[in-house]
Amino acid sequence: MIKVEGLSKRYARTLAVDNISFEVQKGQIVGFLGPNGAGKTTTMRVLTCFLPPSSGSAQVAGFDVLEQPLEVKKRIGYLPETPPLYPDMEVIEYLTFVAKLKGLSNADVPGRVREVCDRCAISHVSAKLIGKLSKGYRQRVGLAQAILHNPDVLILDEPTSGLDPKQIIETRELIKSLAGDHTIILSTHILSEVEESCEQVIIINQGKIVAQDTVENLTARLRGSESVSVEIRASGGALNQSDVRQKLEQVAGVGHVVLKDTRDNRVTYEVEGLPGRSIRADLARTIVGAGWDLNELRTVGMSLEDIFLELTAAEKRSARSTDSTPSTDANETQEIKQ
Amino acid sequence: MRNTLIIFQKELRGYFASPIAYLLMAFFAVIFGFFFYSATRFFILQGMQMQMRGMGMPMDVNEYVIRPLLSNASVIGLFLIPMITMRLYAEEKRSGTIELLMTSPVSDMEIVLGKWLAALAMYMCVLGVSAVNLGLLFAFGKPDWKPILVGYLGLILQGGCLLAIGTFISTTTRNQIVAGGATFGVCLLLWVLDWVSSYETSAWGKVVSYLSVVTHFEPFSKGVLDTKDILFYLSMIFFGLFLTARSVESLRWRS
Ligand SMILES: Nc1ncnc2c1ncn2[C@@H]1O[C@H](COP(=O)(O)OP(=O)(O)O)[C@@H](O)[C@H]1O
Ligand SMILES: [Mg+2]
């Protein structure tokens, strides 16, 4: 659905995006992860035809952003970092304007606007001025605006930034509910965000792609071994902890066992397998075989936080050892728009 | 075409949803009303004096009231136009809504045209306020309506040309006040260029005064339709809109 090849974007002095290539298949949710100033917004602006690439190419649904921008724009819904809203318009007025702008026929507009309002749970505020809405609602109006013309591709730039935890969860749910119909790219500098909502992740730092894989694969690749958290309950009477530990350690392929939590008659262990060994099935069998209840068995992935630190550290090490090009500060938080 | 209309409606609605439209119309009503009062009062006094001297010649309302009024209106326009155009692009750039416009399946020129036409419509609404005053003239006298029509055409052409320049200036900044100030400066400059012709008679003096938008308005205020002046305004409008479109395009490249 999206194909980026050798894309670079240079602002007057900064090389914001440096020769990146990636592909996104139809129907995927892809997380674009990187610290502030990594080049996420810039990449998205190129994909949405807001900025032309300095070199390389980008295609959306088979159309090149430079050669057929109109075709690309028709197929993209875009929520910029700051939702593009007019505070002195009512929600319904605004959505009607955008719907027409996106090329919906006049007859289709009211129905579609109502549909999208329902979908984004903003029907009850549709008569309010946008300027009077809370940040969470504004974000939803921004999302509504992006999906109005039912685009193939949704590009969401930090859709949950600046929201409170409740709003974040609601927005995530909303995005997930959109996943079926659209190919989605969302950018974020929050790692858990990607784990929560994305299937694929592209990690970008200082304008370069550092890693690109499924969330699980990345975790597996970096860790190499499997960690499992198990919660065990005695089916009657008390639980002998050393007994449990011994049983767990005897399972084939288990490396070491760490006690995480004890509560009433329940214990939680984190069991780490030896590299390349799958231990979940055996663990479950052993626990049940011993006559205990298995309350929970869950793979503990390496958090993306860990992955990210590892990857960027590796990047820095290699960069330092090879040439020392004048590097732009990756953590530069200033966001110059336009 | 449809896209231009969509932008046009949104912009025009924007003017009337904020106090700006009413402010401009009120401002114009007061200033124009003042000029109207002075002009008619002067006209009546003159008429009475003439009669006392036994010169019962019917005086020409068009010549003595309407013509100076139209010239005044054209000057008032210089002050109003920056306030009409300053927000057109600067505001969209500041709030980030420019990203919505420029990532929608709409061409830059359609947006430019829609915005400029809305500004022109707003300007015409402001001018429309003067219809009340003219109505009074028609109620109590018999002015010739053809020169008035020509005069208003001139006002609209001159306005369109300054509005196009103002729209262009608005694309160059994200600060409305800067856009408004700069537009006012340019409008003023284009106005005073006319003064050069009063002391400078050389070729360059002619060229400079040719560029003055006021010079070209004079014939219109007299009710004279000259294709040369119409062409001047039309080409200035075209030039202004062309610059605007180029500037919007370069937003993408510069950014
Ligand atoms: N309009 C601009 N002009 C100049 N430099 C810019 C502009 N926009 C972004 N940059 C620079 O490009 C780099 C990437 O920015 P951006 O794409 O906004 O990163 P992100 O969205 O990942 O935070 C940063 O170093 C930033 O300072
Ligand atoms: Mg960004």
C-alpha cells in the first residue's frame, strides 16, 4: 500500500530524513517510533504530499507523491501533530466542510458526517464550537476529519500526545477499531503505544531507520530467549514455595526462575527459558500435573523501551567507530513547523 | 470550480462568524457617512448661495457629491483591505490548518482563488453599506446612475487588485499582524506613488505614477470607462494571484 524508496528530506540545514526505505502492506497498523526530532513528522508530510521529497520516492496505493499528488491525497486521511481545526466552527460545520473538500458529493455529505460522528463518539458535541471542546474531543474531531472520505491509508502523527490517560485509552481503542478498513501508520515517541496498537514497527532515529519488524519478532530477535510469567494457585491447602520452585526448575529448557509476587495462596514466578527453547507447553503441563491451578501463563516480551535503548546504543557505537559526520542532535525537541 | 466554491464559502463564513465583518462595515459606515454628510452639506450650501446670487443653474449631483465620495471610498478601501486579507493564509499557517488544505485533493490555485473571491465578496459587502447613502441621494435628487455604476466597478477593480496583493503578503508570514501591517504599507505606497507625478514629469515619474492604483481610479470616479485602466487592474489582479500561487507552492519547497 505504501512504498518508500531511498527517501531523503533536507531542510535548509538539517537532513531530517536520511535515505529511508520501507513498505507497508494493505490492512496493517504500523508504528513509526522514534524520539523527538527523529524525522517522523517529516516522513509523514512527504507521504501526504505536504512536502516534496529531496530525493528518493514515495508511493501510496501505486501513485507517486510527486507525479500524482491528487490521486495520493484522495486515498490518504491525515491527522497532523496539531489537529487542523478551526476553533470558530461547529463540529458538524467543520466536518461538512472537510467532507466537501475531500471530494464527497453534496448528497453523501450529511450521511457520512453523521456516520463518522457516531464512529468517533462525537455526535453529542456536534453542535458545539470546536474551540470550546476539550483536548480529547478535539483529537477525536481530528480523527473524524481524517476518516471522512474513507481513505485507504490513515496517517496519524502522534495521535495520543498531550492527552490524559483516559483519553489515550479511548483514542487507542478508536484507532484499533479503524484498523480493519484502513492501512494505518501512526507515529509516536512513546514505546508502549506501539506495543499496544501496532503489528509492525519501524524505529527511526536521526532520520534513519534503525529497525523494522513485527513487534514480537523484534522482541524475540533482541532477547533470543523466552520469558514466561506464571501465576499458580494451590487447589487446596497451602503452597510450598520451594516445592514449586523446584518443580519449575526441573522443566526442560528452563534457565532460571524468579519469584515475583505472593498473595494469599497464589504465587507468581517469572521463568526464563534457555535461548531458542520453547518452554510454555512443558511449564503448563508440569504445573497442572503437580495438582496446582494455573491461573495465568503469559509471555513477557522485552519492552520496546529496552529494544529501543539497545538499538540506538548500537547505532551510536557503530557511528562513533566509523566516521563522525556532524550529527544533528537526536533529542532536539524544538519542533519547527513549516 | 467546486473546490473554489467550497473554500469561498468557508472563508466568507469565517468573516461573518467573527466580529471582523461587522467591525469593518461599521467602520466604513461611520467614515463614509461622515464624508457623505460633509459632501451633501457643502453641496446644499453652495446651491443656496448660487440661488441667492440669482444663478438658478441646476447643479450636478454626480459631479459635486458622488465623484468626491467615490474617491473617498477608494481611499477608505486602502485602510480596510489589509484587515480583510491579513488572516487569509497567515492564520492557516499559524494554526496548522494549512496542512489540511494542502493535503486535500484540491489544487493550490483553487484555494487561492476561493480565498481571494471571499475577500472580494467581503469588500463588496463593506462597499454595500454605502448603498444606504446613495439611496438617500436617489430619494431626494435625480443623480445619473450610469457613472455611479462605473464608479463602483472601479472601486471593485481597485479593491480586487489590492486584495490580491494582500493575499500574497498573507502567504509570506504566519503572523496576521505582520501581514496586515505590510499590506497596509504596500497599499499606502501604491497610493502615494501618484504624488510623484505632481513634481516629477520625466519618464520615470510617469512610470511610477502609472503604478499608482489611485491614478487609474480617477477616470472611473468621473464615470469614464477606459479599457486601459480596466486592463491595468485586471493585470494587477492576475499578477497578485499568480504571485500568491507561487508563494503557496514554495511553502512546500522552503518549509
Ligand atoms: N520546517 C522545518 N525547517 C527546518 N528544520 C525542520 C523543520 N521541520 C523539522 N525540522 C528538523 O527536522 C528534524 C526532524 O523533525 P521532525 O520530522 O519534526 O521529527 P519528529 O516528528 O520525529 O519529532 C528535526 O531536527 C527538526 O528540527
Ligand atoms: Mg513530530
